[in-house]
Amino acid sequence: AILTEMTGYKKFLFRAPNLATSATMREYINAPFVHCGVDSKDWDKATTEKIIENVKKAKDGDIILMHETEANTVEAVPVLLDYFEEQGWQVVSVSELFLARGQKMTPGEDHHRCPPAE
């Protein structure tokens, strides 16, 4: 209710700190839980090269965990954007990904990826 009052939005996504969730969180947080299909490991002070290596393991539809506060991530992003473009992939937000694929996100459930329809 507070978030709706502050932003005007009624629907939210939730990513738990450190991706650590609990039954209590699921009981009280009425939102889809965003996890990751690929962890860049930038939070663990990975080098730019290691971040690039980790993220290149992504498959079409994976949610990638990265943090804009890490300098090595900032350096890796242009390389990764070029790589994904070469793969024919488009980088989008989690909400845009599920919307484009016509898939719904369910409150209280973990969402790691949104694969293409087969």
C-alpha cells in the first residue's frame, strides 16, 4: 500500500536481498519473486573479464543478475551488449521480457527465466 501511495503503481516485482527468500516473505509480499538464471558474480568482486565470461553463459530468456554499483560491471556491459546483439538477442527488463513472451508472472513464485515458446 505504501509503494502504491508513493508511486501510483499497483503491481510490483520483488527481488530479495541476496536472493534469500522465506515462507514469511511469500506470505506477506504479494508480488512475483525475481531471481536469476545467470549470476554475473559481480557482487563477489569478479573481474570485468570474469563477469563477461559468467554472463555469456546466458540462454535466451535468462534473467541476469548484475549490479550497476560495481565498476567492473559498468565496464563489462558494453561488451555484453555487443555480444547479445551478435546473438540476435534484445536486452530488456524482466517485465518487458514476460510481456513480450506473453507469459504471466505469479505472485509468490520464483522467476529465473522466461524461455521462448518452442
